[in-house]
Amino acid sequence: MRSADETTTRILEWLIQTFPLAQQHKIGADDSLLESGIVDSLGTLEVVHFLEAEFELIVTDEEMTPENFETARSIAKLVAQKSNSIHPQAESN
């Protein structure tokens, strides 16, 4: 299981590779993806597809909120929450 920092870094790397505006703005973990226009509604779907493939989880419709997709760190927090619910025993080790 990845640490929160590793997850944030991986998400940030992917965002920079995938979205040209992320490269231009040299985004960091706490920079707004939505307000800056780096990620729009279609981009959010790309992010969800990446999360589901990379982290082997399912993002529900209820979880597709601006708060969960605002920054690389907020996306990593969503991944951590879902990973803990999928693998609760990993938290105690």
C-alpha cells in the first residue's frame, strides 16, 4: 500500500503528463485543478478512469464532488479513504 505522499506524487505526475495546462502552470499538490481550468467535467472523468485503473478502486457518483477533485492532494485523500474501506486490515498493520 502506498503512503499518502507517494499517492499524491503519482497523481500529480499523471496530471502533468495528461493535461497540458498542468505542465504550463507547473502545478503542485495543493493547486486548484478546477478553478485553474486544468481539469473540467470531461477531465474529471479521465481522472476517475485513471484512479480506477491505477489504484484498483471504484469511484461512485456520490464521490464525484468538486471537493474530491479540487487538488492532487484531495484526490489522494479520496484514494486513501477508498483504499482503507477496501483493505481495512492494512490500516492496523
